Amino acid sequence: MNEYQNPKDRKYTAELLNSAPKESEAFMNLKHTAERKDGAIPVKYRELMSIAVALTTQCAYCMESHIQNAKKAGATKEEIAETVFIASAIRAGGAVGNGLLAMRIFDEV
């Protein structure tokens, strides 16, 4: 295999969903709930949060989808850029937080 996360892979969506119907139904319900328009958090902010998560989980498909949705909801390129750096800072902060645990584990070993 010479490439990963190719947009052509989307042709497998139905196959994946149909191969695990109960699990995919639960996932899709969660996805639709998270992306709802009638929540206390406005759609644009939901999408910016989704972009931040997609960046940290490194899901190219999620990034593409949520950036499209965020743009439709009025997000600017500057907001996307700030989201990138906020996500990277939080991701780095997670490493530092786990670094504290590493120091304790070292002392306890």
C-alpha cells in the first residue's frame, strides 16, 4: 500500500456502516447529536471544536468535513488558524501533563 487516507476511500462508507449495523447506528446517533443545530452551543463553535479534536486525532476526513461545515456556519480562515494553534497547545499540554505522571512513575519504580 502506498497511500493512506485517500478521499476515494469514502466509497467504502456504506460497506463499513452496513457491516456493523448496531455499532454504526450508535455512532451516527452520537455524531448527529454532536452536530445538532439546536444546542446551547452555536453551530460555528461546535464545528471549531470538532476541528480542534480532528486535528489532535489526526483524522483528515473529519478535518475536511468540519472545516467545510465551519465555513458554511460563518467561520473565517483566521478562526480556523487560531483553532489550529489552540489545539496544538492543548495537545502539547497533554504531553506535559503526562510528563508529570512519567516523573511520578519514575520515582515509584
